[in-house]
Amino acid sequence: MGLPTFSISGYTVMGLLTDRQIQFASHRPNEYFLSDGDGLYLRVRPTRKVWVYRYKQDGREVKLGLGRYPVVSLAVARQKARLLAEKRASGIDPKQDRRSIQERERVERLNTFQLVALAWHAQAKKDRAWSDDYADKVLRALELHVFPWLGRHPMPSVVQTEVVRCLHRIRDRGHLETAQRIRGYVREVYQYAADTGVLESAQNFMTSSTGGLPAPRERSYAAITDPERLGQLIRDIRGYKGNIITRAALQLAPIVFQRPGQLRFAYWEDMALDAGIWTCPPEKMKIREWRKQDSRTPPHLVPLPRQAVEILRDIFPLTGPIGPVFRSMARRSEGSRCMSENTINSALRTLGYDTREDITGHGFRATARTLIREYLGWDPDVIERHLAHGSDEELGDSYDRATLLEQRRHMVQAWADLLDALAGGKVAVPVRKFGKMQADFITE
């Protein structure tokens, strides 16, 4: 004989259920409920049986599905119902709690490492005024070295060892500096995740020592600082048999010693040859993007010595009167395209110079910075202004806006004359031996 049954508000109550009762409960055209007590019911529908937890909240009836029978057994359903009853006893609304958990899980699914990293990247580009080139560089590094392994995982599920393996994978291929940069990017992604609530602060395991990477060995750009070797280099440049525009760029690089990017993107509209002034607009300088866009940022004025003006006048008929000074002469390039960033270094290699050990296009700046001080005796502040370096003093750039243009005009002319003398086989004597601001040459 079965358990006694009675009806409460349309529910059929049968006391504690058994597996046999559940198994043989017949499907009917209209659904009905079998009670197991303490709010747990088996909802028998025309085609399936589903566990339901029923309770009242603020005077309203609430039903929570606990899963389909037999996937969810009677024992498991009772355990789930007991946990929900405990939450109610603690003052927690089970339905609202479930919604919160589901929303958190949804957020975690959407906030994969890749999505969070992309959000960080977009925000950092805006806040820090990254240039498009730099932003693309950062994103490409993440796409190559991180996203394939971590990108699809929710941020909270990524463990420290997975990040470490990413870093070591880069390091083991011989790219230690890249691994260091990637670690910095990942650190910032994790900080962004913590700041935006994707992660709890305690879940942010990234530190400056994650992965135990050794400090990268910093190397300066290759530069020639021996006057005799520099003289030979100038002679080799003057004898360059390649493209005439490339040779002009090679000749100008050591004379004006500006950044290779400035030289590449020099336009005739920026050149005042009669006045001997090259005006470099902020957008072509190596400065913060927000400074490039600030209308108050002044251009960098580069005085041109006589030798530089002569070189520019020689190529004026080829690439002037407007557009890039060092226009690419590639057959299929557009007329406004500048020469490649590799042109100078490729030409130096053609001349037999190792751009990692001997001299590089950027190394001409170190060459000039060293020899102008040692052999011409000019004040470092004047040289630094010509190099467009910022001041090391606190607020120095904000208050000291002197261009030192006239001093620099004399300095670069003395430098160009020194290069001519070295190319002619003369020997320079360090100025400190005489205590005067000039170069003393001894004919070989």
C-alpha cells in the first residue's frame, strides 16, 4: 500500500519519495508535482521529469529548477535542496543568489584573457596617447606570444604557471628582451583586470619577477668613436657607388646626427637652405603622442652647416621642390613615399660595416655626442639640445625652453669641419689637453 496522498494548492503531496515511485510516476497530459518534503518536488511533465525547489519570498511563490531526472538523482536533488534551505536560513534568497552566480559566470566567460587584454590595450592607447605604430607593436606582441596559449581562458582560471610557460617559451628561443616586454604587458593586463573587477586583487599574481627572467643585457647602438676610424668611414661614404639619394642620406647622417626617422621623413617644405635651417615638426619627432598633438609643442630646429646645405642642393633637382627629401626610388613606389627605414643600415653593410658591432644609422648620434665633447669641447647642454634630448632636471623641459640655436649653429659647423679634416687624413687632439674650445689637427 502506497503512502497517503492529499492536495495542497494544486500540489499532490506524498511524503518522502523513493526511487521506485519516481521511476514509475506516469506522464500525463497535465503536469503534476510529487513532494519529497522541505520544498523539494518532482515536476512530472508530459514528456519529462524535473526537480523543482519551491519556497515563498516576500509573499510570492518562487520555483527553482534543480535539473532533470534521472540525470539528477533523488540523492543529488535532496542535497541541492538542503543547500538552498540553508541559504534561506541565512537570509539569502536562493533565486537572487543563483542569478548573481550566473551573472558572474557569464562575465567570466566574456572576460577571457584576450578580451580583457584588448580592453586594456584600447584604454592604454587612449590614456597614454600611444602612436598607432607603437599600439600596433604592443598588440602584435600579444597576438604572437600570449593569445594562442592564454587568450581563450577566463581571467580567473589562468594560473601563474601558464603565464610563466609563455615567458619561458619566448626566452628559450633567445628573445629575452621580448620576454621582459611581454611580462610588462601581462602585468598591466592583470592590474587592469583587478581595477575593473574582473579579478579580485588577491588573484593578481603578476609581479616584476614573475618567471624569474634575468635582466636583459642592454647594448648601446654601435658607434665609431675613434677619430681615425671615423675618417675612414667618411671616406667610404663619399665613395659609395649606390643610389645617389641613399649616398646623400649617408653623408648627411653623421653631419646632422639626428634620429634616422627624422632623416627619413624630412620634407623639402621643412628645409630653408638659404637660412641653413631644418625645421622638424613635432609629429616627426620621438616624443610622447600627446606632445605631438599639442599645438604648443615647438618644432625642433636643426641648424645646417655649409656641407649639409651643399649635399641637399645637389639632390634638390632629383627629389625637390616639395615632398620627401629622401624619396624612395623603387620602381613601383609612389612618388611621395619616403626611403625605407633599413636604407641607411643596408648601405653601411654594403660598405663593409657590421651594423651590430661597428656603426649603425642611430649610432652617428653617439659618435657626434662623444667626439664633439672630447675634441671640440662644447658644453653638453648645447649638444643635448641639438640631439633633441629632454632635460634630466625636474621640470627642466617645462621651464627651460632655450633653443641655443646660435651656439648650435657654430657647433655643427665646427663638427662638419672636423669630419672633413678627419676624412682628409688629419689627426685630432683631444681638447682637454689644451683647455680650449677648438680642435687642433696634426697633419700626418
